[in-house]
Amino acid sequence: QSALTQPASVSGSPGQSITIPCTGTSSDIGGYNFVSWFQVHPGKAPKLMIYDVFTRPSGVSNRFSGSKSGNTASLTISELQAEDEADYYCGSYTSFSTGYVFGTGTEVTVL
Amino acid sequence: EVQLVESGGGLVQPGGSLRLSCAASGFAFRAYWMHWVRQAPGKGPVWVSRISSDGTKTSQADSVTGRFTISRDNAKNTLYLQMNSLRAEDTAMYYCGRIRDDYNGVDYWGQGTLVAVSS
């Protein structure tokens, strides 16, 4: 099974909004509402930012929001801040035997 | 506070073995399914293996079947990954993750342990 597709990089200025798409298939994103997003800072443990497409865990800023349309999920970061500079990965339940598939990752740069 | 701390990585020659550990704290380890996931340099994460809360059910990716074995010791709050017959393509950062639901979603990850397979 192939990884979910994300753009390699996205950038924005402080205060702007950016959106990271994550494209899969009907066997994963399109077929189920079990998409998660993770933030990874260098040398640190990945942090769950969004689960079940649009739900934020306790403690995650409301500047982070998730959505889905068809086979594509998206993470939007509004009011971009320097601390948001990190790698972001999507993940989804899949009906394939692996049970879970991740995205290729997107490097977010705050200009 | 939920904490997962991986250890056991290192440099190993092709064909060699390593045993990774993931020490869990801050939650009822015995109640959760757990994943091992790896990330090769410059690539996205890839699922490796999964184990049920009581350790009786396991599954693994085709790429590691017959070489890697996942296990756990609930008395020690520790998850393991025994890796045998290592190949260059197994070189990656290995992470353990706590599965939060019936659809394999993860809510907590460790910082990872690096495995490098090279002669």
C-alpha cells in the first residue's frame, strides 16, 4: 500500500493561514473518518494535533483545524506562529492489512 | 503524564540482531494496544508491528514478517521489538506509539531510537 501524499513543504508569514493537504484513496481517507495529524519538532516525540478528521486533543491550540473532502484530508494552521515551524504528518486507518498508513510529511516554514 | 521512552537502537552489521524496548509510564499500559513505527531518513513513517493489550494478538508488515517479533511485558510496562536478520533497508528511527482507538490511531509517541544497519 502506498503512503498518503503530502506536499514536501509549505510556508507562510507570521499571522497568515496555511493549509496542508493529505491525499489518499477510498481504502483509507475516503472511506473512513479516522484521520490524524502529527507535529514533529526535531529531536522531539511526535505530537498528536488532530484526530478523527477534525477533533483537537485537550491542550492543542484552536489555531489548528482539520477537515476532509473525498479522498483528501487537510490541516489548516491559522495565525501562523514561529513555534509552528515543524514537520507535519497525516495518518489514517486503512482497510488494508497494515491497518494504518501515514503521509509523506510536510515541512512547514514560517518566513 | 504519559511517557514512552525507546531504547536499544544502535549500529549493527547486516544480518545482525537488535532488541528495542519501549518503557511506558503515566498510564495503564496493560489496557492499551501498541504500535512500532519506523521512519527512514527523508521518508514518511511506516507501520511496522502492532500488539494487543494482553499480548496475544500481533501483526506485522510484510517487509518484516519472519524477521521482527513484537512482544510486551505488562508487569514491567515495557514493549519490545526483537529484530533479526537486519538489512540495510531497516535503517530508520523506530518509534513506539500508544493506540487510542479501534482504528489504530495513535495518541502518544516516544522520541524514537535510531537503528543503523551497515557494514
